[in-house]
Amino acid sequence: MVLRLPEPMLARSDEIRRGAGWLFEPKLDGCRCMVCTHDGFHARSRRGWEMTPFLPELRGALPADVQLDGELVAPRRERPP
């Protein structure tokens, strides 16, 4: 059985909405990753790059039967002055 994740939505320019129910956060430049745990742990990039082997920390850390779409960001450690 081949697991098929849905195609990702891409951001688009539009007017900024205001009012109740809208929330915004800063853009941190990372790597888009879609994760699915319906049949084990699977992760891939927006373009289909297999990311599962590079994320051993997430294997077993997420509950079963979830699907996540987000940005992976690894902040730099502060360098001493």
C-alpha cells in the first residue's frame, strides 16, 4: 500500500484580513514539511522530497493518526561575543 499525502496548498498574495478570528505570525525561513502518522511516520517536502530519515526525533514523538503541514526551522545557537 502506497501512502498518498494530499497536495500542499501554496501561499498567495492577498489583502491582510483584520478582525476577530485572524492571527498572524512572523515568517521564519525554514523548510516546508508534511508529516503523516496514519501508517507509521512519514515526512516529505512540498516537492515530494522524502524527509523521513532526517527526522528521527519526530518518530515516536507524535500521536498516531495525525497529519501536519508546517515549516521546520532550526534556530542557530547564539555565539559567544
